[in-house]
Amino acid sequence: MNYQDVLQQDTIDPLAGKRREFVLPDNMIYLDGNSLGAMPIAAYERSRQVTEQQWGLNLIKGWNADDWIDLPTMVGEKIAPLLGAAPGQVICCDSTSVNLFKVLCSAVEMQQGRSVVVSQKDNFPADLYIAEGLSQLGQGDFCELKVFEGSGIEDQLDDTVALLMLTHVNFRTGKLHDIRKLTKAAHDKGILVIWDLAHSTGVLPLSLDEWGVDFAVGCGYKYLNGGPGAPAFIYAAERHHASIRQPLSGWMGHRAPFAFDENYTAAPGVQQFLCGTPPVLSMSVLDASLSVFENVDMQVLRTKSVALGELFIQLIADNDSLGELTLISPKKSSERGSQVALAHPEAYSICQALIERNVIADFRTPDVLRFGFAPLYLSHQDIWKAVHILADVMASKIYSDEKFSRVQKVT
Amino acid sequence: MNYQDVLQQDTIDPLAGKRREFVLPDNMIYLDGNSLGAMPIAAYERSRQVTEQQWGLNLIKGWNADDWIDLPTMVGEKIAPLLGAAPGQVICCDSTSVNLFKVLCSAVEMQQGRSVVVSQKDNFPADLYIAEGLSQLGQGDFCELKVFEGSGIEDQLDDTVALLMLTHVNFRTGKLHDIRKLTKAAHDKGILVIWDLAHSTGVLPLSLDEWGVDFAVGCGYKYLNGGPGAPAFIYAAERHHASIRQPLSGWMGHRAPFAFDENYTAAPGVQQFLCGTPPVLSMSVLDASLSVFENVDMQVLRTKSVALGELFIQLIADNDSLGELTLISPKKSSERGSQVALAHPEAYSICQALIERNVIADFRTPDVLRFGFAPLYLSHQDIWKAVHILADVMASKIYSDEKFSRVQKVT
């Protein structure tokens, strides 16, 4: 594909206008929206409003006057359509890890007589840590974590298993699980499933209700563009609401938080997953960021995501300088999320050399370069330019310069 | 005391200049800093910087370039001197409720053979809810919550008790516990103590190290002025660090978060209380807010807090229109935090009438009016004016107007 063809793709891109809704530095090609989404202008404007107007002038009155108290529900309801979830099933709160803990506790308690939580060795480590922590609480009898290696998930499912805990998109390779199929297979054995949608929400079409999903958690700061460390969310299917019991029973999840009752009585529905006071500044900014999804068809978004990923893979394959980079993502777009991973022994240094050239990718240990494609603010031209800069870095071997081997705290 | 005397107090107030570091609406008398602190100008400026400069332009590079990754530790170290804590013992993260859960889990696990958690019926309900949630997890055998009524705390302490969980300042009345004395009494019985410092931090001199405190949690959005729902903090005495084990073992508390190991290995020290990705916008703003405490002597702050409280109580007592209001806070300043509570059957409506007159207090069910005194931005004149407006509201009985009885979501 030549540059003219690439430019032509941009002219017919139905999402091309969305880029104007984001702040993006001049000349930066940002391929890390899978790690931290770019800043929507609406987010910046809200951050000024919530400080200048709300906190600054309304102070405590903001809880009513500026609807702070409703933020967890309002934001949840804005995320719900991106998940294929009917209203009343999504709430915004805490971090993905804290939310996973709450959902794990609740789901294990629902499975009386079963206590095994099954997950995959290459699941996102943060999720494994949370399940490990819960499994070691007290006498270690609340649940048992079984982590298996390989792809034979269905072989792990028997009637001792309480829960299957999986991440939809593999954080390194972008490989997709089939949520519908695995949820059905688990249900056939009486197993509940918790899906981590960190790398799916806001970029892949999801149909959680239709797929019969039980619980899901996800992240506000990747493709939802909610800002660094933005609050996360929980999806809980309505059929499970009457059975929810989670130990982080904070006052915001109380049926009547301002009654200041001595005892806890859970709010109805998904709201009982709330715990403490929400971080209003961060959650308000996420709320505003979600406005960029108004009128966006998730199938159109996915089509563009696939086109960007295929263009990237094709350009890599066509370029002789890039033969040393090994594609470790699935080749078939239908099996891949919105990211592509390439392996190379010098991946860390290559990543640093790219960043110096204003192509922002990221590195994952031990040898993985990740490139994420956020279709709301990336063009086909961006992909073309990024691959050519990558080819320059590889051909020149500039990455072997010592300055690129310095280890940073965050990779 | 006449108005001239009150004005005189302001002229000799060593903290008078601090008010200029805050945004405060014209003509508002803000007596709710115990619920949500006012906005420091530095906080507003940081919120612009962290969006415009950091997220907007540095994007993912902000984790290193803007030190986002160090925020939990940096903010913790800024809070430490306000607690009387040597470095390495305070970390900023999550909400007070989530943090209390972590500390409860860890402290109960440290007390092998004991599992009773003792608390007071009039403790902050949110804290009781968290302990209740933990006590009901699984088979309900991790810990047992015993809530007693009345003031005979020491009578509750025997060798079945693992933990004593108390709040330093009573959220309704402002009544103070003697941290040093109760911690010692508990230790004498082999009991650990968890202190909630939500209404103390940033307004009362604290000496946690000297007092031998084990663990404490506290809030970022009251007297620390960190903004609505600002992240909270944990104090853990260094002598306990080797014994910490908490189940919210998220990746930010891992010894090497970016190694993406399959198994969890806790970071050393207080950092192992971290869980998920911190809300950078909210935590950055709290970080900036803490700059107002630079060069503030906590004893000087306390002296002003006491003066404001005594002035308020004296003016109430001197005013014939205010005889219907019953002081339910301790009369002695040494037994009271930085707030004064008055009871009245129509407290809700009186509070609304005050708010309409731009005197911001708050209501706590069933019949309590709370007035908080944040010495960094309140003057003695403010107290004088507030009491006179309160006297007008009471004398005119304007509060009995129907419009003030409307119930809001947040009281």
C-alpha cells in the first residue's frame, strides 16, 4: 500500500472528525491509548469547571448542586451502552483491582459448595494478584486460586470450579477471548465468569447482556480516555443483584448513606458495589470524556481499529528493515483487540528510541513492543509515519545507543 | 465579647495571611471545612497543570516525567509531619473506607488466636460498616465485631480482643478521644489499635509515633483541603511493616509492578498497602493542597482552632435568641476537636435557612447542626457574623418556612 492509498483511507474515514475533540501534541504519533487515552477537550473543560465553579465556589453544596453524589451512577450509565448493557447494571467506582476484589468476593459467596477460582497464567498479573490476595486471607479457605497455562480453558472447567476469571484482550499480545462461547461453556458447568474488559471497553463492540455475562470490571483511563488513574467500573447482570454480598461495604453503597444508621444495609442493585466517597475531580473528568462516544457506532469504531491494525501489520511485513521484529499478536484481526505486539530482544531500547522520535509505544517485559490503535484520534497516516520511523530506528540501529538502555520506573 | 474585641483578635492572628492562599466565595462564611475543605489556589493551579501540561501534552510519559508514579509516596510524606510520623510510614491511596478494610485485615491477621474487633456505637458509621462487612465475609470467621455503647472503653479490653477501632474526633459532637492513653491501655492487654483521623488530620497536633500508635487511616478532603473525594491515607508504624499482609494486593503494592510477575510479592514498608492505579488528577490536587501547611506550626493552628470554637460557644451563650439550641459538644476545648455541634428539633431547616444566608454549616441526623472551624481560612469576624445570622434565623423563625424542609440527597 502506497502513501496515496493511505491518505485516501483518511479522506473516507467516518471517524476522522473525532480527532478534533482531543488535545494531542503537535507531531506526536500516540500509539499508547491502550495504556493511557489522550485528553478530550471536554475533559479539560470539565476539570476547570469542577475546580473553578464547583469546588471553588459551591464547596460542599456541589454534592447536590453539581450532582457529585450521582456521578458513580451517571458515569456507569454512560459506560453501559459501550458494554451492551441495559441500564441499572454498571457503576463507576474505585480502581479495577479494588472492583475485582469486590466482584470476586461476591461471586465466590454466590457459589456455595464451590470455591475454586480458575484463571490463566498469562492473564493480566494485577488480576492474578488480587485473586491470590483473597485466596490467602485468614485461613486461606475463602477460595482457592488455580492458574493454568495454555489455551485449553474448557478443560479446566468442572463442578469444583466456582469462578472463571479472564481478561478479554491479552495485555501483551492483544489476543481475544470469545466471551460468549466461554461464558456459555462455564455456565454449562454451573460456573460464574468474571471478565476484565480493561483493553476492550471503548474500542471493541461488546454485548454483555446478550452474551449472558455475569460480572465484568474495566478501566476508565485506557480507551475511555478518563485521565491517568481514572476510576474504574463494575458490570453486574441484573439477575445476580439480589445475591450480591461484598465485604467492602462502605457508606456510599448503603441504602441510606445519610441516615448514618449503625448497621449496614446494602443499596439495591449495582450501587451496593460502591464503597467510600468517590474521587469527584477524577470521576467528573471521566464523565466528560465519555461525551466523545456520543453518536459513535461501535461497529464503525471496530472497523477502523481493524483497518489501522491491518495497515500496521502489512507495512511491517512489506518493509525489509523490520524483519527482525516478530509479530506475536494473532494475524487474524477477528482474534485480536486494538493493539499489535512485536517481539525483539532489544525491545526496551527500541521503544525508547521511538519515544525520542515522538512515536509513543510501550514496552512490556521481557521483549515486547506494544502498539495501540485508538480509532477516535488516530489516522491511517499516523500508522504509515510510525512504521517508517520504526524502520529508520531499526535500519540505523540507533536504539543500541547507550542512552536508550536507561531503565525508567514506569515502562 | 464585643465586635471590636473580635476584630482585634484578627489583627493579631498569626495565621490570618493564610486565607489569601484559598479561593473562597465573596460573602460566604464557610463553616463546613470539616466536611469538605475549601480550595487552595495551589490546588486549582495544579489541576490546570496536570491536565494542560501533563496529561494533555506528556500523556503516558507523565508517569516518569511528571512523577505520577511517586504521588502516593510523595503525598504520604507530606501528610506524615501533620501526623507526627517519621518518614516511611504514611502512604496516600484509595478511600478511607477501602484503606480501613486493608488495615483491619492486616491487623487481625497479626493477632493470631484473637479475632474480636471492638468499636463504639457512636463511631463513624462508615467505619462500622467496613468492619461489619469484613466480619461477615465467607463463614464469618475472619473476625467478630463487638460494638459497645457508652464511654467505658477500657472495660471492653480483654485478652480475646484483637483490635480496638476508634475515631479520634466524634463526627457529630467533636468529642476527642485520648489517643495516647487508649493506645497504651490497649497495648497493655496485647490489643492493637486502629485510629480514624478523618476529623483530626490538618487541624489537631498529632504525635502518632510518640503515642505508640499502630495503624491509622484518614481523609484527604476535610482539613487537608484535597478536593471532593480526594484520596485518603494510611499510617502504619514501622515496627509492624514486616508483619503486614493485606488481601487487596494490587499491582501498585507489588515489589516490582512492571516486572509483571505471575505471583504477588509485597513491596517493603507501607507501600504494600497500595492496590490499583492511583487517581492521578485527584491525588495531584491533594499534593498541591498540602503546600498550604508549609511553615504552619500545628500548635499555633490548634490555638486558633480553640479560640474560634470558644468564641462561637461564648457568643451563642450570650445571645438570648439562641437559648433553644443545645450544645452537645464538650464545653472544655481540650476535649473537643475543631467543630461544635448544637441540637435542635428543627436542625435540618435551620441549616437550610443558614445556607440560604450564605452561612454554610451542615446537618447530621436526627437533630444536629455542625459548625466546623478551619483555622487556615476562617477569621474571628466570620464567627461573629455567623452567630449573628444564626440568631436572626432563630429569632425570626424563618426556618419554619416550608421551603427549608425539602430533603436533599446529601445533607
